Amino acid sequence: MTTARVFVIGHPIGHSRSPMMHGYWIARHGLDATYEKRDVAPEDLGAFVRQFRAEGWTGCNLTIPHKREVMAHVDSIDPAAEAMGAVNCLWWEENRLIGGNTDAYGLIAHLDNSRPGWDRGASRAVVLGAGGAARAATWGLRQRGLEVDLCNRTASKAETLADELGTGVAGHGTDQLAELLAGADVLVNTTSLGMIGQPPLDLDLGPMPAHGVVYDVVYAPLETDLLKRAAARGLGTVDGLGMLLHQGAKGFERWFGVMPEVTPELRRMLEDDI
Ligand code: ATR
């Protein structure tokens, strides 16, 4: 049997935590497989996918700048990637090359696995930001039937995104944030505020109901200022590292037909790498 090959491609590719994560699962499941990082320039994307098909490689993760452009090179796009306008994972289904997106799945699966997560019966969420991460978070939350208020510094971007995402999503600026937080079961930060090198997210969590859960997509640092303040108020907290792990797990399942476990040991390995 030939070794199954999976790649993560980007340009520049830089430091990626995916090889460590998938390498761990490959070893744990005793698979004859490799997960390699490869720098692919934008003009070489078509040639890479042609080679991928010719060699019958098993799968691929994609990062900037290939997430949209790769759509022109696959046979079919899954509903999540269609909604996101971005592909982060390639896999085969009956000899057809599928471009999919596992980010929203990762966010929801992480909430499913967090305690407290959904066990508090969430029905309304506030999502901060209006970029790609906000789109993934909102789409995932809508799949679970939550009503979502998108709040963004630039109100028009939130309004446009809300229109695109349709029923159950409303777009706002930040002027009504306190009011919206008072009715929110879940708050998701998808802005880069709070990330190492960025200013903290200066947000008063006071209006959030006592049962609220705060989810920060930022995972470097793991415990953001926002999560520290949420914990101090007794709110539930969920950090962004699990989203990365669970979106990775979904890709692994697509490639190898087995859902790998997000173990505490793997989480610690990634935490040590931050
Ligand atoms: P991604 O695709 O990773 O989600 P993005 O498209 O750059 O990233 O989106 C980042 C989001 O964070 C944007 O909604 C941005 O707000 P604007 O639309 O007003 O630019 C938000 N953001 C970034 N820096 C911010 C800041 N200092 N204050 C408030 N919002 C900020």
C-alpha cells in the first residue's frame, strides 16, 4: 500500500500547528500517512491541484491566499464552504474532489464539548466582528437554530453580512451592544482584539445574563483579557484553541474515515506551542 499523503498549503505558509495535530492523530491511529506543510504560490495553485489529482493524494488543508481561489479547481463545494465563500479542506467522495469548510463545525463541536457550553439552553448569540471568522461563527450558530446579532465597528459590514446570511441574523454597529448583550446567551468574539500584539477587547460584560457563555476565537494568548473578565463575573468561558482542534478533527475524519479524539494530551501539546 502506498503512504497516504495530506498537505497544508498557503503562501507564505509560516508556522502552522496543523502538522503537529494531524501527526499526533496519524500516530495514534497507526496509519501509514504523512501530513506535510507546503508553500504554494498563488500562480501555482492550479498545478498543485492537478498534481494532487494525478497522484491520488488523500487530502489537503488550505490557508491564505488559497481559500477562495481553489473553488475553481474542485469538482464540488460543500454547503458550509458555499455559505462561507471559503474552502479550508479538500477530500475525495466517490472520485470527486470536494472543497469543504470545517471551521463552523469546529466552533460548534467545541461548544458541544465544553462545559458549560450549550447545556444552558442557548437561543440568542451576539457575534463581534464581520470578517470570515464572524461568517463561520454565525453560520454555525444558525445551524443550531440560534438567533444571531452581528455587531461590528463598521456597522455597514455587519449589515451586509447579515443580509447575506439571511433569516435569524441582524447586523448592527456597536452602539446597541449593551442592550443586545443583555438578551444574549452566548457572546462570540471573532475580532483580532485581545490577540498577542493587539489591544484588548474593551467590552463591559456587565449586561450579560448570569448564565451567559463567552467564546473567544482568539487563542494566542489562550486566556484573553475578555475571558478573564468573563470568568471573574462567573460567566462560562470557551477559548479558541478547541475550534482549531475540532475543525482539524473533522478534516481527519473526511480523509481517513475515523473521527479522532481531541485528547487533553494533544491540547497540552498545542498549548505549549503557543
Ligand atoms: P477574519 O476574516 O479573520 O475574521 P477580518 O476580515 O480582518 O478577519 O475581520 C476582522 C474583524 O475585526 C472586522 O470586523 C473588524 O472590524 P471592521 O470591519 O470595522 O474593520 C474587526 N476589528 C479589527 N480591529 C478592530 C478594532 N481595533 N476595533 C474594533 N473592531 C476591530
